Amino acid sequence: MLIKWKDQFSIDGAIIDDDHRNLLDRINYIFTSIDARCCADDASNAFRDLFRVTEAHFRREEALQKAASLPAAQTHHFDHDDILASFRINIKEIEDSLSHSNDQERKRCLSRSKAILYRWILSHIIGDDRVMIDYASAMQAADDYWRTTSLDELATHMDSPAIERHPKSLAG
């Protein structure tokens, strides 16, 4: 089941919503690939790409929250760390399953991953990120770099490979 953007998902009507749409597109691509029984390399690459841009999105959110003096910014950062840690584990399980399991086990692993992604993105957007709505104006006044740099460009400029990192603080 693909996830379609809804007005109720909107946080700031700007860059955060654009990032969330981008993440939804990538998750929907994974869903479509899983349903089409893509090869192991394609699934692994799609999950790694999603991890990479999710990490960049989280860094952007945290920088904008800091600029807007969001009281829950530190808690939000820890939530992001937890999400990235579980995502990293999930990617490892997927890669192991895709390369070492029979078709039935692969299908179960990918189906479980699909459910995890579905729950994660919806709880992230319509749950965790709702605290930012009242700070949208202040976030939009933040440094141009965080507001105008594309998600892919942010992810490209991470100082080391995203899948190997677990950021503890904002860089740069």
C-alpha cells in the first residue's frame, strides 16, 4: 500500500514538508520494489539511500529546531538517534535475509520492513514532528543553507558514509 501525501501531514508548508514528501517517495519506491520482487541489490541500495537521506533530513530538522529555539529539540535529537539505530539494524537484517535466505524468508523480511517503514514515517510526520508547527515561522527564518539545500545535496555532504555513522551532534 503506497502512502499518499495528505494536508494533515503538513508541518511548515516549506522545506520540512518537502523533505517528508521526498522520504515518502523513496519509501513508496521501496514498497513498489518489494511488491515487484526486486533483486537483493536493488532493495539493499534503496534502503541504504533512504537511510542516507533520512539522516540528512534529521540533521536539517535539528538545525532548524535549534535555530527556532524549540524546547523539545534535544528530545527530538535523541528520538532521531534511536530511529537511525533501529533503521541500521533493520538494513543489516534485510541485507542478511536477502543474501542468505530462501524466497519465503526474504518475502517475510521485506514485508516486515515494509510495515516498519509505514509505521515509522507516519509516526514521524503526524506524531513526533507536530511539535514543530508552532515554530515553523522561526524555522523558516533560519540560515539559508538549511532551508535551501536539497535533501540529496545535504546527504552528499555528510562527512563520512551515512550508513557507518551515528551522529551525536550537529556538524558544521
